[in-house]
Amino acid sequence: MQDLNNLRIAVLIDADNIPRDALKPAIEEIAIYGTPTIKRIYGDWTSPNIAGWKQSLLENAVTPVQQYGYTTGKNSTDSAMIIDAMDILYTGSCDGFVLMSSDSDFTRLAIRLREAGKYVIGMGEKKTPNPFIVACDKFIYIEVIRAKYKNQASSTATKKKADTKKKTDNVKTTDKNSKPADRQLPDRFVPDDVEQFIAETISDIADDDGYADLSDLGNLLIKKQPDFDPRSFGFGKLSNMLRSLPRFDVVVRPTADPNVMPIYIKDTEA
């Protein structure tokens, strides 16, 4: 498989189980992991319930796939999305898949794609059943990326407003509202069970001195719990989250290369 930051990704979206305003934040999030070479969304586009998707699809170059509901109360969208995923898998044109849905019906699909050596990212709301979450390599909550997108938009709007005011007044001033530190973040709170989970994971990979490499720690946390995300607790990065917890000692170890400064974490209660 290619580097995880340079994957060719197929993005498959269940329109029946994803909020429309989550599309743009999701596409931006996916760009962190690679290039979305295929972007398709599935639903019955004759239904008034999803007719409002049109503008979002045009803005994000997502191809709608029509799937009629053959029987009342039955969801044929899932079948169409699963069939397409398998077709894409066998063409070998993608290295990874993003399955956007809060529906546990895609659990077996995620497992099958991983068995074929593909990297699978799930995206859904916090109501998503756990079997689908753990079937993915990584799971990202829609609420988290939507909040991040709103914060970025708010920060940009604030900065533009500040710049306009500066030009109008023609005075060199400092606008506190434009500082990144002032962005509204979720309440910063790390539950005891999450702190204990991190401590146990550090123990799994710690060296003789009790320290674990931050990068290795982050990877193992996601392998154990695909939905683990520091942003869920109000932190942009894992390192910042760990620094806020007195239980953990965070150190930077210099190397011969001044541009490489690995971070190590120790559980002081171990």
C-alpha cells in the first residue's frame, strides 16, 4: 500500500444517512489522507428528502448515483453502494475507501475491503453503531469535522472583518479576535477511562525507561479504537491533549537533524 498521506481514495456516500452540510468538511478532511479519485453519492434523487443536495454536489464534484427504492421500507441504496465498492476494488484503481454512513449495514463491506488490503476510513454521526466503527481502520465523527470547519470559517470571517477595519481606520492595531487561540473549541475534558486507555497503550510500546514515541502511540490508539480523535475532547493534536494531563510526561528528544524533534510520552503513574 502507498503512504497513507498519498492514497488514491474512493469516496462512497450514503445520502440517506449523512447530513448535507457535512459534505464539504468531509471532502476537506479526506484530502489529509490522499486524493479522492472517485466521489459518488447514492440515493433516490426523485425523493424530496434528498433533493436539496444538488448545490453541495456541484461545489464538491460529487457524482450522484440514482437508486430507486423498489419496495417501501427497504433501502436499496445500500446494495448499490456495496456493488460499486466491490467493482472498484476489483479494478485496482484505488488504495483506500471512505464509507460515509451512520448505518451498520456497511460493516461487512468495511471488513471485506480491509481483507483485500485496502485502507478503510469510516465517516458517520455519533449515533453510528459500534460494529461499523471497529470494522474500519479509522473512523471520523461528522460532528467533529463539522465543528472544525465552522471554526475555520468563523476565524476567516473574523480576520477579514479585522482587515477591513484596519484599512478603513488606516491605523495599525491589533485585533484580538483574529488570533487562532481565540477560536471556539469544544469543552476540553478527557474522561478517566480515556486517560487510562492512553496509559495502557503507552505501556504496550514503552521502552525500558517507560517512554513511548508519540507517532507510534497515535497509530496504536487508532488501531485499538478507530474512532479515537483528540478533537472529540477539544484538542487539535494528541500532543496538546497529553500535555494537558498531569499524569503524562511529554519530552522532546533532540536528534542530529535539527529539523527532526521526536516527542516521547511517559505514564508517570506506571
